[in-house]
Amino acid sequence: MPHTVEWKIRLKLVEGEGAGDGTTRAQAVLDTGTASFTGHGSARRAPGDREITAIGDEFAAGRALRDLGDQLLHTAEKDVEAAGAAPEPRTSAKHAWPL
């Protein structure tokens, strides 16, 4: 039988500390059951840009999820090393070339 698990990520988005601030902050929390990871991201609207909340949410959430992903990869690399195996060569997911 295949190994199957389900991890859930909680994503919290907060826009601005004050009126018209133009900053969106994101926090992505993953609990694997054995470990917990928290990724952070933010986005700031340029002063001359129109206020389109969804765009700030997308940038901040994307950056928080990227941070979370980097933490998971780093942890996996440490776990592989601790197990005595050679680490897998890291590649760019978008371009498939070594990093």
C-alpha cells in the first residue's frame, strides 16, 4: 500500500498597519505532524500604483509559500545528509538547471 499523508497549510494575509499603508504581510504555517514550519512574505504597493488588494495578496502569499518551500528543502537536505546519503543535486524547478 502506498504511503499517503495530507499536510495542510494555513495562510494568513494582513493588509497594512494603518490606513493606506500599501503593505501586505503573509504567514504560511505548515504542521506535518512531526514538525512545524512558518514561512513569511510581504508586498508593498508603490506610491503611484492603484490599490488592487488581490495583487498584494498574491505577491505576499507567493513569497511566504516560497519561504516555506525553501525551509522544507533545507530540512530534507539535512535529513538526507544525516541518513548518510548523498544529497540530490538542486535544480531550478522552472528551468531544470543546477543551482
